[in-house]
Amino acid sequence: MKRTNIVLLICLSAAVAGVSTASLQQRQGVAVHHSPEPGVPPQQASLPPANPAGRRYPAVPRDPAATARLLEAVEGRLRDPTTAADALPDLGHQQQVIYRVLSQAAERSDAVRAHLSRPWQAVFDHHIGARRELLAMHRGGPGLTSIPPWRIIEPEQAPQLLAHYRKAESATGIPWQVLAGVNLVETGMGRIDGLSVSGARGPMQFLPTTWAERGIGAGSIDDPHDAIQAAARYLVRRGGLLDIRKGLWGYNNSDNYGRAVLHYAALLEQDPRAFQGLYHWEIHVRTEAGDLWLPVGFETQQPLPVSTYLQQAPWSAPPP
């Protein structure tokens, strides 16, 4: 479908071990913490700066046991139907940042995993596996020196996206979980509005020439509903009904890409409530200055030097 979009993938198909989420312990009233270590008195804790919306870049405890406790609590809250809707964005962001940090630190990651209860270890493995597959696509190269010319927008509401995925599955046979994984990896479920380095566009990142193929594109390449239906049709055309790995290779010519999508699809297959966390992930880019956060409302028409962005938005950098 398109050449591997490394810039976009930096920003963001093993069998699944069974997980009974009813047996997972869910802690109630868990807050997302921003102090660098648990137990630090409030007067001594140094909070990262808040962005204009009052939100802060989540911190990850340095102590592996504390990280494991926080992660289990966050995972549980994200799956708990009684969790208040206004708590979900910060919970999802905390979950995302924990996995992004740990995916780049093998020893630290292993130590955290050892403190997780067995069912959560399976969830952890899929998240870390997916992130490491995406990181492998740029082969450890240096981070970006400029922020891409993107506009970060609100995604379509979660119930509508789920309806689009399931409609596409009914029409084509491509699992809705795979379509959600593609949508997540390509554009953060539609948050990134901008052309890729290869000229792909829209929430499912179609090249206009692919969209124009007979039987693929219909409607608007930028519309979530239309793009998701077209993505399912394209995966079928590339052999996805016989072997989804082959279909994903046709979508983006990288084994790492396919394995990453299938890790996320496996999470959703074992527990559809995992969608709550993935849906609330923010846009991050790996740069020379670290993993920078681009919230909804960010916009630049031209590549923006990282140093300039940090001057404008010091809250976008990870806490020390």
C-alpha cells in the first residue's frame, strides 16, 4: 500500500495467553501520580509544568515495584465500567507513557514485569512487544530534530470508531481488532492530521493512488468511517483473509509493523475493554530531546525545530 512510514510509526503474532479479567484485581480511587517517587512528601515533590489545558506529562516511578503497582491500578481502572469518563484521558496517557518508557529499557522492564501478577504479565508482554516492534522499524536511529508538519485533532468518539470497525468486519471478515490496531499505529486513531513522508493521508494513511484503486476507496479518504471500510477491503485484497500477516505486509511492507498491529489486536481480542486505554493514548514523537508530547490543538504547517517547540511548550518534555 505504501512505503514504511518511519516518522509516523516512531510516534506511536504470537498466540495470546488467556486472561480472565474478572479475576484481575482492580484498585479503586487510583490517581495518576506525577511525583517522581512514591512516598515523596507533597511539599518536596516537583510537579512537571502543566499545559494550557491543565494536564501534565505523566511520570513513571523509578522503583520497579512501585511502577508495577501503578500499572496494575491503571490497567484495572481503564477496564472498570464505573471509572468516570473524565478520568480516562489521564489514565490512558499514564498507561501509554509507562509502556513507552519501559520498552526502551530492557533491564528496568524485566524488573517491573517480575512484580506484576501473572495475568497482567500477559498484557504487559503484548504492550512491550508492540512498542519494541515499532522501535525496531527505525533500527535505533537518532530521534527527530524537527516536529513533523502535523495538526493534532480530537479523534472520532470511541463508540463510533468501534461501530466502524465492526461494520467493516461484518462486510469483509477482517477482525475489528486488527482494524483498530492499524488505526492506532497509523494515526493514533485519527489524531494525526497530515501527510506522511510517503504522501499517505487520512486516519488509515492511504496513498491517493491506492484509494483510487477499483473496489478500495469510496467516499472521503479523510473520513474515519470511509477510511476504515476501505482499509478492510484492502487487507482482503492483499490476502488478509487467508493470512492476516500477509495482508498487513501489503498494508505496510514491514514484518515489524505487522507484528505490532497483531500485538494490539491480541489485547483487544482477549479483552475488548482494553480499547478504553488505547483510545486515550496521546501523540508522542521520539526526538533528540526525548519523547515529546503533542496534545490535541498542536499545529505546525512546516517542520518545527525541537528546540523551538520546547521553548513554546516546556510541558511537552518528559519529567526528569
